[in-house]
Amino acid sequence: MKVGVGFLSALALCLLVGTVLTQRSRPKKPTRRPATSRTPAPGLEPQEPTDYPPVILGPPSIYPDCPRECLCSPSYPNSLNCENRNIRVVPVIPFRTHYLYLQNNYISEVTAESFVNATDVRWVNLANNRIQRIDKQVFQKIPSLLYLYAQRNQLKEVPSGLPASLEQLRLGRNSISKIPAGAFSKMGNLTLLDLYHNQISDSGLGKNTFKDLTSLLQLNLAHNVLKKMPTGVPNSLMQLFLDRNRIDDIPKDYFEGFLHLSFLRLNHNQLNDKGVPKAVFNISTLLDLQLSHNQLAHVPLFNSHLEHLHLNHNKIEGINGTLLCPYNLLADVSDYSLVPKLRYLRLDGNHISPPIPVDVIMCFRQLHSIVI
């Protein structure tokens, strides 16, 4: 019996020692990821930059020339869809492409090599990338380009070599501070130019910057650092947007010769009564005038065809309908076409309290909404 007890005790001791040795030999989990060499081993591809997500590959395509990172739909054989793919470089564009979508990626440069075969491209969307440069040779490869969207990038200047065929150019939300002379030369087909939210100053605009834009209908220079009204603006314009600049003066003859101007926005500037000549806004074609968030103390004169007037957040203390009315309030106006067309008037954020003066109501009979 003593021999059996001794044997069992020895066996238990051996098992205990084995357990301890097993626990000691088990490796501990690393507390942090081990450092790896940045230099790839021979024969291996280099790692992607850590601040970029991996490129998203498209599904297999029936078109052998379709880049793997893009989508080529049989329903739209002339479209190449490469948006939202995390790509860094513009792929080689197939010859059949008319519409090219490259927005929402990480492209930093656009070079001509990608457009060697893409001579029929009409529409290019490069919005929301990290583009710092577009090679001027690109536009020699696509001479029939109509629409170029390159807003929300890191461009510091207007791309050079733009084709004469271009109809719309969107360069908003870049870092453009100056427009070189001749940047828009021979671009008589351009109807829309969007330079919103850049860093363009008075010195960055030359006297003849817009000279050749004879078909321009919309010019957006809002959210820049202009102190003066831009010079040489074509009189073909229908829409002029200059919000959020530092403009404090408008030349009295600035709008002479404008035959189609319908929408004018000068919100968030530094305009006061001294910088606004008496009849500068008496433009017969003007339908919508926005002058909110300025320093005006009086309602400026306007044409009877105006339909919307925004004067909120100024320093206006009263409104005189007799002075503003284009006809004598005591006269019997039988021709209803002569009645002013003003339908919407915004005056909130001033020093005006209701009620609205009777002469305003009597003159502007088509007023549907007044905000005080």
C-alpha cells in the first residue's frame, strides 16, 4: 500500500512539472505590430501608400480594352465609369469613349499618355481628386472636348491649352489665385465658367481675361478675394455671381451694354450707399437681384421688371414706396403691363419693423411675399 501511494505521488509531480514547462514555453502575444521593412523583397510588389485605400477593381467586362479599375456597361458603350475606385492614375482610355467619369478618386496629375487613343472624348469629370496639374498636351489629344469638370482639386492655375470647343468649365474649390493672359483665348463657345471658391484677387484678373468669351452666359466668381467688380466681363452674360468677396464699389456705368443680364448676386460683400450709384441696378432685363449681408442704409432703385429682391441683413431703417415706384401712385394705371413685377422682397435682418408702408403695397401690386 505504501508503494502504491508513493508511485501515485511521483506521477502527480511529473504531471505538474510538465504543465509548468508547457506554460513557460508558450510564446506571448505581441503587444504591438512588429516593424516591417519599407523596402519590398525582390520579386514582390511594393505596398500601397498607407493613407490611400486599396484600388477597387470593376467586374469582368465584355470589352477587352476596358481598364480593370473601371466599369464598361454594354448599355452605355461610349461611357467609361471610373468614379469612386480609389485610383491614383488615369488609366488608358479606350478609343470608343465619349463620356469619362473619374470623380472621387486620388488622382494627383493628368498626363497625355492616358488619352493617346481617346480622340472622341466629349465629357470629362475629374471632380474631387487631388489634381495639382493637367498637362496641356491632354487637350491636344481630345480636341472635341465640350465639358470639363475639375472642381474640388488642388489646382493653382487655370489649365493651359484648353480647347476652343469647350462649352462648360468648372474649376470651383481649387487654389487658383491668378488667371494667366490668354488662358481663355479663342474660347468663343464657352457658355459657363465656374471659378467659385478660389483665391482670385483683382491683380489676378487681367483687363482682357474674359475678352474672347463672347458666348458666356454664366460667370461664377463667388467666394474669392475681389475688391472691385471684374473688368472686361462679356455683355452676353445672363448670370453673374460675385457673392462673398470684398467689393465695396460699383462703377455707375458698369452694366451698360448688358443685353441679357437676368440674375445678379452680390451677397456678403462690403457695399454701402456711397459705393452703389443711384440707378446702377436699373437694368431692364434683371429678374433677380441679391444684395444681402452688405452695409446698405437705403433700398437702391431698381427696374420695374425685377421680380425678386434680396436686401436682408443690411442697415436699412425704412422703405419708401413713393420714391421706388416707377409711376405716380395717384395715377390710374389701366395698363397692367406697366405695374412693377416685384413678387418677392426680403428685408429681414435690417432695422425695419412691421407693418409694411401702404405706398409699397399700392405700387408693387404683384408682391406675394415680404419677409421682415
